[in-house]
Amino acid sequence: MSKSLHQTLMPRTAVMILLGLFAAPFVTQASPLAVTDDTGKAISFTRQPVRIVSLSPGATELLFAAGAGSQVVGTVIGADAPEAAKKIERLGDVNALKYERLQALKPDVIVIWRDMTHELVLESLQKLRLPIYQVSLRNFDEMPASIRRLGRLAGTSSTAETAARQLEERVAALPKRPAPKAISDAPAVFFMMWDVPLYTVGSRHLMNDAMRRCGARNIFDDIDFPAPIVEFEEIKKRNPDVILMGAPPITSRDWRERWSRFPAVTAVATRQMIHFADIRLTRMGPTAIDAVPALCEQLKPMRKGAPR
């Protein structure tokens, strides 16, 4: 090679190498992602999350609806919908987690149901220094937007948008919430989720919204929490017209027998104690919508003025 040709090629080669060095970061570096969860909290990621741990049955169901089911690498006991969710590794109960196993799964993000997660559990999760995304729903109308947000989190916005629109149609087909005056005249219902301690539902639970749409009033709708523990004396004081028992038939029978010792309670005196144990409503995922019509049918005869 002649000296003049060598001198001509060297600058070009150097320029190409320099261009490659400057271009490389732009080719390999992932784009940052910013998302907002249901509580309004902003979360930043250096790249799109692909490994998700979901610590709520309802959140797991919502993730599947958003098209992110295949990205869920760990969940909790009770996350049984859809069918594919049963194959996901269990990390215990939300209040008794296998933290070492959770860390071993190396999730990009942990999804929790904010109001159903104890503060001490949340503190323990924060110590893992992993991003925490919070789901929080007060009623069925908020569910489509929650699915859209999960779609953005998981990078499945197209699927999530389709699911959200379908969900909007299903929610629109549900009975409308009556006016405040009408609901004040509705039968008062105590939903007994568990007996020891006495768990019920407050205003931040889909069962509360379902009861209202069915023309009934939750006697604890003034508690701004999904599943509060209540005192027996307070239940007697609020004197429900109906006791709705969310347990299997045999358990409900035992509960009914125990209530029979308190005839001063209107629901006991009138024998308006109903067994209703559709776990879709207590799980609070999209399939909860399908459980509302049956609930309305059971509560229909209890409405004030309805034939007994």
C-alpha cells in the first residue's frame, strides 16, 4: 500500500471506530419507563419490567386480563383465576410470605393490593429495595383504568386496552347504583366474611359496590377499608336486616346456629340469614362482575317492600 493511500484510509477508519463507540450506547441501552399505579404513585424503571411477583389473588387476575399473565413468576395462595394462574409458584400468604424465595425469583416489580396488605408486610417488602406497584379499587367502575395501567407496567398495553373496553361494557350492563335517598331506605346488610376474628367489608371492597348495585346497604360502608375487623356489639348496634354469610354451606350453618342466640337482631328474628360464598367477589378480580347477578337475586326478596 502506498503512503498516500495509507494516509487516506487511516482517518476514515478512525472516524468509523469513533462513530461506533458513540453509537453503541444508543443501540444497547434500554429506554426508561415511568408508570403511575392506582394510588397515583409514580414509579420509574430503567427498562420494561418482564418478571412480576403478584401478592394478591385479585391483582394476579387483573394482570392476566391485562395480557401479562406469562410474566407473573410468583403469586400467593388463593390466586386461582384464570386456570393458568394455578401453575404459578406460590410464595405463601400475603401476610406470611417466603421472602427468601421471593428474592430468588429476581422480580423486576412486586405488585400488591394496597389496602389488603398489612403495613408491617409493606415495610418488609420495601427493605428488599424492589419497585412496588400498588393496585387499589373501590368499585367496578375503576377496574378498566386499573387494567390499562397494568398493561403499561407490563408492556402489554394493546391487550390491556382491548380487555379494558370489554370490561367497560360488562360493568355498564350491571345494575346502576341507586340514588343516596333510595339507598338509605335499602335493607341493611352485614356481610360476614369470617367469624374469628369477625371480618366484614368496608367501602373499599367490590362486595360493597355489588351490594349497593343490588339495592342493599352495607352496614359498614362508612369504614374506608376493604376488609375491617369489627366487634360483635357494634353489629348488634347497627342491627342488620340481612346477614350475608360468605362461607361454605356447612360453615354457614354453624354461623346461623350461633346467631340464633341473638333474636334481638332483626336479621335473626326474621331469619334473613343467607349463605353466599362466591369467591369471585371476595377475590376482587374481573370475574367478580359475573358474580353480581346471583347476589342480586338472593338479595331481591330482602328489599323493603318486596313480597316475602
